Amino acid sequence: MHGYRAIWYHTADEIAIRTTATHRRTTGDRPTHRDRDFTGPDPTELPRLAEVAERWAPLTPQATYAHGLTALVEGLLTTRN
């Protein structure tokens, strides 16, 4: 039951996040989370975010669902001691 729920949440979140971001980019009604929060962060307040901010946009469209799902399933199948 827990494994099914974890896989379902991973899948549903991926669909919701990508659908919402696509909708916001095409309609222009509101900026995406990335566009709002990753545009010019203050390096003194958020040094790590400022460091990766310029690379975030090209990384976003990369298909990571399968990689994340594989890691999730492998973690679920790992024998616990």
C-alpha cells in the first residue's frame, strides 16, 4: 500500500507540476514558480540558489520522471534491517 501511494504521488506531482507550468507559460496569466523565484536571487541571502539560477531553466525540461521513479522503486525494494 505504501509503495503504491509513493509511486502515485510521484506520478501525480510530476503531471501537476508540468501541466501547471506549461499552462502558465502559454497563457501568461501568472509567472511560473521558477520564473518568479529563480530570477536574480540575492547572492548574499541565497548564495547557492544564485549560483545555479542561470542553469535552472535549461535543466527544467529534462525528463527526470523515469530516473526519479526508478530511484523510488529501488528504494522501496531495498531490504530493511
